[in-house]
Amino acid sequence: MTCISHCLFYVIPFVEQYSEYESYENRRWQDLDEKKVNSWANVWEQSVDQWNQRPVVHEVGSMSPWTYQYLDQAADKIAEWAISLNQKYIGVYQDNSPVSLATILGLVKAGVVAVLFNTRESPQKLSTLANNSGVKIIIGNPISSIETYDPNLILERPWQARTLAKYRSHITINDPGVIIFTSGTSGHSKPALFSHRRLIGAGISWSLRTNISFKSKCYITLPLYHGNGLAIAFASCVEVGACAVVRDRFSASAFLTDVRTYSCDSSVYIGELWRYLVNRPQKPDDSENPLRIIFGNGLTSSLWKTVVERFGIEHIVEH
């Protein structure tokens, strides 16, 4: 992962600090090792204890955000439900929302591997994927031939207590926390394992290099069932106590409106996202927005200068 700048139009202010980043990362990992952290859930709960009343996720269109404490309690309800099922894998088939984050965090808290299914795939294909992956239970939208539960009904239950760490004591930091599916050149979906170490490490590394802080609001329109949305963007928010502003799907026409409405200073991307935005009719006030930090992968050199100048971007971290 590198920070890149177009020298005539854009200056990255933190390049000289890479050695400091490495020193901080080493100290952070040493602290986690000393505390015997074995799960991303431990890091999540550390953030909850530190920022419990701060907003952690705000869904576009909703009246108010969920706080760290509220999302944690929702995750505990999912965890309690998952523990009662005694499953190693449970599928998640949901669009971006606070509920989907509560579901993923709840499964991680319960020591269950969350298998994240692409909501744009056909139910028939997902049924085959679920069977091939050993997934017998889905939480979210129904998939034929797979037992399905509605997370909203689970979240209506009263909160009992924080999920005990003993329920994830059997896992190690190198075990998978979530499994996502990527498409290869053959078109067949392939599982990609995201270990707890990878989820934690992504949050540490990307939050440092993007320079987001607990004051940041990060706009996430990429799906949370993929790595960029979950491991890079949301895990970074968790690491520093920031708030994720989530939209169920990317909309080029709504992008700047959302950024302005929710005062987002940062956003995660793939290159196609910026190509769609650049191809929209230009407006004189495109640069009049709070967005200053973007991070992800696939921003091509042909788009770089246009994106920086047109939208007023100050800091880009390209993977």
C-alpha cells in the first residue's frame, strides 16, 4: 500500500512519517499481543468502551446514527442467537446497513465465521455457494433450500449482557473471522478468508495512512460483503472511533449530496466509482464539499488529476 501524489497538483503531507507509522504499528501489535487479543471482536469492544456514546454508523436516509454502545448491544443479541445454534459458519445475505454490521460483529463476537454473500448474485447461485461452503443457516434475505432467519426479529429481543469472551476462546488471531467471495477470470466465485489478524491489521494500517480520526465520517457505498468496504473502511473507523456513513448501493447522482448532507471527510473507493463520477456533467460547485480523503484501489493515472482538481481532494491512499 502506497500514498501517491501528482506532484504538480497534489501534495501528500505524511510521506515522511512512514517510519513513525511502522513504529506505531509495532507498538499497537505488541499491546494487542500482551492483552492476548485473539479476535477482531476484542478490538471492537475496546473501541466501544472508549467511545460508547459516539456515533459509529449512520445509514443514509435514517434520522439518526447508531452509537458504538447501541451497535455493540445489537451485536450481542446476534451473538446470543448464533451461540444457541452451535454452527461454525453462518451466512450473511444483507445489503449495507447498521443491521448488517451488527450481524457481522455479532457472529465474530460469538466465535462464528461470517460467510458474506453478494446480494447481487442470483439466489440459485447463492444456494449452490452456501451448500458448497458448508453453510446451513443464513441471516438476512432468504436463499432457497437454506434455513433463513430475519435479523430484525432477533434485534427485537431484549439485550441481556455483553457476550462473554469465552465463546470465542477456541479461535486464534489467524483463524478466519469472515469469508467473502470474489470472482475470478473464469467467472466462478472464489472464497477469500479474512483472518482476525487481517481485519485488525487493515484497520490499523489504513487508519494511519489515511489520517482519519475519531472526528471523521467515512462514506461507504462499496458493499460491506467485500474487503474494501468492511476490512479497509469500516475496520479503520473502528480503530480510531470514527463514524461510517453507509449507503445500500453506490449512486453517482447522490454521491456529492450525501457527502455534503452527512459531512463526510473521507470515502473508500474502487476505480470504477470515480470514473462514474467524472463522467457526470460537471458543476461549478463540485469542489465545494467536505470530502478531503479518499482511499482504495484502481484510481488510474488518467483520472487522477481530474478527480483531485474537480472534487477538491487533498489526500489519496491507493492500494
